[in-house]
Amino acid sequence: MADDLGSPPPPPTSELANGIIQEQDVIKGPAALPKFLLLLEEFGFPPGMFPLRCVEEFGFDRSSGRWWLRLKTRCEQEFQSANSMVFCGEQMSGRIQKGKILDLNGWKMKPIVHKTLYLSVNYRELWVDDDTTFGKIHFKDCKGFVQSFPLQAFFPMKQ
């Protein structure tokens, strides 16, 4: 609503400033994937760890750190540097904070035991070291087992 001087109203909480989500938003269609990748970058995560295609919806609530994604179809990608496959379900969710993702659902990483044998592990918590150049990314499953990889293994390969 404009004030008495005729100035424009303040932007709604879903307005984006500098491309980063400020408070809350639900983004649908082609803009959803780029905004999710910006969120990962803002919180210190490599963009490649979620091999996403065909994102239909991305939602985020900054006050709680809750996020969710809806995809048209499941996605998967092999990360040779980590000797693993990552699988994303049609729906994913979690809570994000600087350097951590908690309560992760819909995302699996399967270490490659042999060329055709995968060991499925549901990781519920991820965190990264502060040093994104030489740091590590750590994955913790529901039983407390932690597996770590070089952070660079999850950055997209340069062509």
C-alpha cells in the first residue's frame, strides 16, 4: 500500500534481492532451479551435489531454514571423484544453515562397491568445512556413520 506521499509499497517477502531469497518464497517453473542453486551457494554447498533436472517447484523459509523441491522425475548422477552415485527423488526436503543440511529427505548417495554393485545409504545430515578450496564434505547417516569426500568432487566439471 502506498503512503500519503505516493511512494510505492515495500516489496513483499517473496521479492528477491540480489538473486537471493530474503524471507520466504515458493518458486515454480524455470526459475526454481537457479534459485535453489543460489541457495546452496549462499550456504556454502557445491552446486553439483544435487544433480537436478526438471525442477517444478522450490520453496524456502529463511526463518526455519526449511526448503523443499519438487521434480518432474527422479535424477541420478555418478561422481567418479567420490566413487559414488547420487539419486534425487521426485520430492526432496531438509533444513539448511551455514555449512549444514539437516533432516535431508529424498536424496541418496550410493558408494560404488563394484562397477555394478551399489551400497545404498540414506544420509540425513551433511556439512562442509569452511575451506571450500581444499575442504571436505561430510555425510552422516541415521546410525551416526560419517563418510567424507573432497568438496571439489561435487563441483561441476569444467569443460
